[in-house]
Amino acid sequence: MSRSHPGERASRGSRGRGVERADSGTVPGTRTARLRRWLGRRARLRWGGEEATGRSPWARGRILAALAVLTSALLAFHSTVPNTVGRFGSLLETFLPWLGLAVPLLLVLALLRRSATALAALLLPAAVWGSLFGGRVAAGDGGAHDVTAVQHNVSDVNADPAGTARTLRDAGPDLIALEELTPAALPVYERGLAPEYPHRAVRGTVGLWSKHPLTEAGAVDIRPEGVGDGWNRGVRATARTPWGDVAVYVAHLPSVRVQFHGFSSGRRDESAGLLGAALAAEKLEKVILLGDFNGTVDDRGLDPVTTRVDSVGRDHFAFSWPAAFPVSRIDHVMTRSATVTHVRTLPATGSDHLPVAAGITLDP
């Protein structure tokens, strides 16, 4: 019987242990092997396969699909949301375009859930949003127009009225409508605008400056019930333009508040009704309406106004408030027997609103 030399035995032992160490990573039950098996199972899960529970891609994600359908319903039938309690209908309509953010959010969740049902259901809110607002994304310059009007709530705490007047003047409009004028700031705006806009009509905290002569200027009473006589937020004047006489209105409707119990817009809605009545009684055919209405054109609370004039708001976003991060346009230029061809915002001023400029074609 041959005997191994001690050094040889040690060498073979070392080689054997080395083999064990090299192979230990593939021994079943080790951490590496378990990780590989788990990754293999995940890789085998495909859109056409089933989960470990046996549910197919068409059987999972039903809650996400239901949320997609609900989003579609709110977009398409927002006018059916009740406004009797908390005016939640108006609150929804104020920020209606932003409801579309639910689509990319649900898309990410559907992909993570690998739900074919949810992905298919998302086509519905995407189509509804595109139908309602897709034109506003692609809207551009409307082309030739006769006059340009600028609407701006200048803010009663604006620390730079001179700079604000300069920004508005540099845009070169024919008409400038201002709200939240204060006794201290009014002379500053008058000095800044008078050289190019010699005609003006100011009543209370609202005013109109024009390159064209203004006649028949007077206040428009849009005071909600219970508000004192010193509250003057409406003015009307006749502008003598080369295209004929135009009735120009400037209005600032009451503010709204989002509170715990809902949307506080009662006074705004009442004031909108009074403004709508004034527009209905207007004798001149051509009308230009400018103002801060504290609501969007989608808000049913403004129906007394929006049913009597046309707005480009349904074709352009041009968010004007708040100036730091605009999420809605509550500043408007609307017309009757005339056409708003385009609308855009101007650079920020010392106000919490952005100025809104609109081109207007005065129909013959």
C-alpha cells in the first residue's frame, strides 16, 4: 500500500477546499441561488402571463380602471356635479384642466401593476381631456386683428405701480383695463399711461385707459346684496374706434375662497348675475368686456356673463393667477359681435396676477 507524502495530502486538501469554496455560490439554498431563482421568476412574468395567484393582466388593476372611468366622467359631465352644497361643482370647474394629471399618474400605476385592463381604460380619460383641452395646448397666434386689449388686476399692495404701468404700455395695446386701483397708486398710473392713453374712465377701484376717445362713461352697479355704496367695481364707456362705436366694460367680481366646507362663491355669483343683466341691456352691438372675474370660463357661476359674450378661454390656457405659479385664468377678455383671435400673458409685474393681452377683430 502506498502512502501519500504529508505535503501531498495537504496539497490535495487545499485543492478540495478550494473547489468547495468556488462551487459554494451555486449550491442550492444559498443566498445567491435564491436571488437567481427569484429574478428568474420575475423575468418569466410577462404581460401575457399570470401572477402566482393565477390572475391575468386583464383580471388585475380593476380599481385603477374604475378610477380612470371616474376621471372621464368628471371631465365629461362636470356640470352635473351638484353646486348646492359647498359649490363643489364650481370648485371642480375652476381647476378642471388639471384633472388631466390623473392620466399620467394612473398610467404609471397601471404599468407597475402590469394591468392591461387599466391601460385600456386610460384611453377614455385621455380622449376626453384631449377633446376638451387639446386645442388649448396647440393654440397659437390667431393672426391679424384690429385692436389689442390688456386686462390686469394690478393688486392693491403693488409696490411698483410705475413699473407695472410701463410693462402694460410697452405691450402697445389700444385698451388697458385695471382693477384694484388705490387712491395712492391711481396718480402713478395716470402719469405713466397718459402720454399714450389720453382717454380714461375710472370708477371706484376699476379703470379703463384708451387710445381711442371715450364717451358716455359711467359706473356699472354690480354690488352684491348687503355691500355698501362705496364698493364700486364696474365701469362702462363707449370707445370711438375706426371700426365704429364699441361698448367697453371693465369689472372686478368679488373674490372667492376655498374653505373647509367648500367653495365660497355666493357673492361672486350674485355679482356675475348683475353684470350679465347689464350686458343684456346694452344697446350697442359691439361689446368688449375686460376684468378679473375670480373664476374660469368653465365655472358655471359665470354663466350669466359667459352666455352673453364669447371668450377665447376655451381655446387658450394663458393662466394668469397666481403670478408665481399660474394654475388658472381668472382674468378675461370677452366680446360680443367681435372676435378674440388670441390671448397671451405678459411679463409679471408687482401684482399677484399676470397681465392678459388679447387681439380682437371687430366684425363689420
